Amino acid sequence: MKYGFIKVASAVPFLEVANCDYNIGRIEKMVFDADRNGVEIIAFPELSITGYTCGDLFLQPYLLEKAEDALSRLVERTAETQVLVIVGMPLRVEEKLFNSAVAFQHGKMLGAIPKTYLPNYREFQEKRWFSPASDLQFSIADIAGHKVPIGHNIIFRCGTVGIGIEICEDMWTPYTPGTRLCLYGAQIIFNLSASNENAGKHSYLRSLISGLSSQSISGYVYSSCGYGESSTDVVFTGKGFIAECGEIIEEMERFDYSERMIINDIDVSRIQTERLINSSFKAAVSHFTDTNLTEIPFTLRSAEQSSAITRTVERNPFLPDTPLRDERCREIFNIQISGLAQRLRHMKTSNAIIGISGGLDSTLALLVTVGTFDFLGLDRKGIIAVTMPGFGTSKRTYTNAHELMSRLGVTILDIDITKACKLHFKQIEHDSAVHDAVYENSQARERTKILMDLANKYNGPVIGTGDLSEMALGWCTFNGDQMAMYSVNASLPKTSVQLIVNYLARINRFGADTSNTLRSVLDTPISPELKPVDAQKQTSESTESIIGPYELHDFFIYHFMHNAFAPEKIFYLAEVAFRGNYTRAEIKKCMLTFFKRFFAQQFKRNAMPDGPKVSRISLSPRGEWRMVSDAHSAMWLKEIELLPE
């Protein structure tokens, strides 16, 4: 494997019913195509060597013998490939007939898995020909003179990677064989199927596959038979899916009269980590594993032999660029409102205090607060919005702040902090011409002091405006903008804040005039605005020029915290996701900055205020992230420094 990815394929060949020679010819061609594309495991449909719609021909010993002979030739003819191949065929064992999957690799039949559940309702009458896996007495089958392990308790294993196989109806049952195999250590389930077309059935099937991969924290590869099957009573057009942990990552086009194969990568290391984290999965393993399984070895390509990943790596994993993005933005905004509404109800207050800089984070926090007051039926004048210009406040952000507050109809306070800061510098004997951390942080703490005192005066909470990215990097002042009474953006990365504000502007959630101001905020470069402005009251400070692009940092946050990936893998994924946008050297530099700051700034997160979890990650020390403040980053930094540029 390369970085934990396994390249898998779901294939649907043309076939002719009961013509085994023709069928293995089509399968052979697709196996070689898959091998050239770096595929490591490929699945073909149920009964793909004979065809699913043979009917009573399944009871003809001649067909069964020819199917075994055809399989034997197929195994020999694909021996030079690296692919683990899974095909479907009828197997005669113990004078019974089993609808089976057979796995083979490098010219050797590795194992056979009989179907556990046989559909015998509506258009399916499989019990007329086949016996279920529970009727099997032996553990070895003779297939064309080859002694092959057979049974439903088989996992194919290569190192820490396990795969399981189920067949069609098995996945439609309350407790699927695939789910059971996952509890025994299979990370990917392959389903060989023959699912006919019915109006509306496809969407149900799609949700079922997604749900199974989510429930069992697994990869799921599905292949269902297509053109060439009989259409006497039902129609088969070929279906293929590749899913991972609840997400369909590749789907086959239907109603395309051709042989088709979909290829994508399943991240087995991610699956293993998710299972390690998920205590409920581990509990289920303890409750439902009491049978010894047969483990059959197979091989995967080495990391050096593995090809580049096929799958798309999303540049914004928090809010992927899909048709559902707007729905997610709306959902997140409503979760923020719900969290703040509960806090205000609990406090029995109709006031809230918030600092407005004219920048991105405070803009979203104000919109959430206004949305909450509207939701609760409170007067917007109860929102005490405070702009606190200082040494570095630019004309643009100051104008944006006042336009935003005015158009939203909140109470506006304008409190200049420059005199207070100068007095403070004098008191602590600091040279105000030295623009160091003392100079910058004193402004943040002065603003926080004002907000906290106003909170006492108006009996309302200070609404925090800082976001997840800033907390992860420690890009905030301890006991300054790091502190609040309820931080509505606490689990939102900077890139998500941008997207949600953009969404609210596009739908005119707060009116067209407000949307114009929001667009101006979005177009304003991100800056702390703590160092003096020039004569035109413009700032030259740019946060991203100091610490690196937020889209890279948010990418690192997601894959380090949610997926628990090692630096080398995160770097590889970033290369794929941002190819053409950043060089390897730029990604490496930003990654070093991220890990240095993430470890060094944990003490700020250990004292962070309450705030709602609205996406997949929270840094709250009371929630999912608990880390000591003096952990060492040396191992992570060493691995990053060794990465080639």
C-alpha cells in the first residue's frame, strides 16, 4: 500500500447466459486492464462465469463442470497479474449447489465463499437451485481438481489489511455477513450482486451501501450484473459502487450499453484509525465475535509498485465542493443559532455584547447573534455591538464594521482604545515605538477588558468571535481575544467562516444592502490590524503572509485531528489536492509552521471558553480534544523536515 490506500475496482463485463468460455474471455480482458491501472483487488458480479439468469440450467451437471473448467483457465491466464480477483459462479459441493464467490491471485485459487441468504420471494427463487452457506458441512471444496477453502467465515488478509466477501441478498438483511466480517477485522467488503432495475430501487440501494459502510466503518465495493443477462422477466443494466465510511466515492453510470469498470482508492489506514477511536465499534467487537475465522493470505503491491491515487482529494474537507455545500452552510448557521439561543435562555437575558472589527470572524459572529435574537423574538437593540479602533485599524474595516452594525439595526458603541493603550504602555514602561508582542497583545487585552465590563453593565454574555483555525494555531492573545463567555465560531475553521458568510450574502439572508457589506468583508485581506496604519489608513499586515495560507492550515487541521494521519501522508494528500497552487516547498514550510504552533499553543486551548461543536472537529478541552500543554512536537517536525521539496 501507498499511504494506506488500496486501489479497488468494480467491473461489469458483457456476458452470454450459460456461455462460460465467452464470459471468462470478457473477465480476463478486464483483469488485465485493471492490472495496467494499478488495481489491487477487483470484483465481478454474482455468478459472472455462467450468468445469473441460467434458471434450471443450474441443475445441469454439464454447465457446472464447464464453469469449473472455465474458472481454472481464467486463473491460469491471469496468473501474471498482481490483482486479487473475485468472481461469481455456481459450486457443487457435498452434492449441494452453492451460489459462490471465488477469489484467486497469481494463478492460485485462494478461497470460496457461499451465499448466506437466498432470496425466495417476488422475482427471486434461488432456493430452487441453491443451498445456503449454513448447509455447508465441509471446509474444503474440490474445484476442477484444486483443493480450495470454502465457508462464510473467511477473511483474506495481507498484513493488517483484511477483506471480506458477501453476495447480493446478504447485504439486504438486518445483520449482514459483511458487518460480521468487519467485526472480525475486515476493512473492505466486496459484494457480488445481481440486482435488477426497478423504478426507485437504485436510490434505495445507494443509501443502503452508504449506510453499511458507515455502520461497519469500512470500505464497500459493489458489482452487479449488466447487459447480456436475460431480460425475459427482469432487466439488468450493471451497477457499481465504491464507498468508504458512509460516503460514495465512485459510482458507475447506469444505462450505458458497454462494459464498465470503476476504479478508486479506499483508505484502509483511515478505517483502522476510525475504529480505534470509536468506542462503540470496539464494544460491538467484544459482544459479537465468538467464532474462529479462517484467514487466507493474499498480496498487495508494495508502496514502490503502487500507482498514484485515483480518488479526488478535497481541498476543503470541512465543507467539500459538492451540491450539498449550501445546505451544510445553512445547517451550520442554524446550529450556531441554536447553541447561542440555549445559552441566552439559560441566562435569562435579552442582551449580548460583541466586538466588531469589520473582519470575517466578527462578521459571522454578529450574524449568528442577530439570527439568534430574531429566532427568540428579542429586540436587536439588545445586541451591544462595539467597534474599538486602535493603532492598526484600517479605514476599510472600520467602515465595514459601522455599515454592518447600522444595517443590522443593533446598538452601536464606538470606543477608541489608543489612549488607554498608550497609558498602559507608560504604566508598564514599554516603548510604544517598539511594535512587539507587548504592543500587539495589549490592544487585544484592552478590547477584551472593555467587552467584559460591558457584559457586567448590560447583564449579557460576551460573544466570542475567534475561529477554530486561530485556536489551532494559537493565533490569538491569551486572555485577550482568546476569551469570551460563549464562542459561536469555536469549531469553525477560517475557510468555513468564509463560505458561510458568502452563502448568507448570496441568499440575501439579512437583506441586499447587508449582503453588499458582506461582500466587502469577504474581499478584505485577513489581517490582525495591530501595527500602525499608513497615512491613508491602510494596513500592510497580512496574516497569511506570516503564518501561511489558511486553506493549507485547515487541510492540516482536518487530516491531523479528524483522520489522525501522519505528517508524510498529510503532505502527500496536500500535494494531490493543491497541485498547481502551491509547491512542495510551500506546503512543507506551512506544515512546519502548523505543527510547531499547534503543539506550543495548547495552553490557550486548555482555557478556551464554551462554544458549540458544529462540524467534525472541536478543540474544546471539555469535549473531544484533551492534550497536555507541554507535549513535544519533535517527532512530527523531524518527519516533516525529512520530506523532499
